[in-house]
Amino acid sequence: MFCPKCGTENPDGAQFCASCGNSAGAAIIERDAVPAAAAAAPGTTQVVNVQMQGMVQKNGLGTAGFVLALIGVFTSWVPVLGWVVWLLGAVLSVIGVFRVPRGLAIAGTVLSFIDLILLLAVVSACSAVGVGAASLMG
Ligand SMILES: [Zn+2]
């Protein structure tokens, strides 16, 4: 299908133009769905079409951010590695929130916050242990 705004060819199922970001979905869906909808149940085809397009649509950055944030939950107690994974996951998730679909990106952002809390808890626990050990030693 072609973007009605800038004419760039986009893969079938794309809701937004890869070139100009125009949310071309509405116009394209209507054009594609009209013949089928007129032949069969009006409206039903369009709804299915929209759902299919939502499933086809991919948000690579948001997915990567979510996966990294998920890994970050388990690596948050690892010095340096946990911080790197958290930083990457948080950055990718926040960038991914501005793309569609943003479900995983939002989940990644929330997970990143949890990671940050875990990181801070680990850091404070480590310093507490350090202070405790120091006072035991001294
Ligand atoms: Zn376009």
C-alpha cells in the first residue's frame, strides 16, 4: 500500500508511514475494507482489519527496551552489568514509548523504574552491609 500523504510504499498492515509518519491507516483501511464490507457484514471486516494491523505492527525499540528491562530485574544486583542493562533498557523503553504500538515500551519503562528501585536497594543494602561490617570490625 502507498502512503496517501507522501506516496511512499509501506508494507501491508503498516498503520503509520515509514517515511513521513503519517497515520495513513484510516484512509487505507477504509479503501481496502469497502469492497469486502459491502459484500459481507458491513463494519465487521474493518474491525478485524484494524486488529490484524495492530498485531502486525512492530515496535523494535520498545520490545528491546522491555526485554532489557526484564533482564535488568535479574541483573540489578550485579554491579556494572546491572547498571548497563538498566540504562539501555530505560533509554530504549522511553524512546519506544513515542512509537506505536507502545504497550511493551510502557511495560519496559515501568520495569525500568522497578529496576532502578532494585538497584538503589542493592546499593543501599551493600553500603549498609559495609557500614555494619566496618562497625563489627572496628
Ligand atoms: Zn508518508
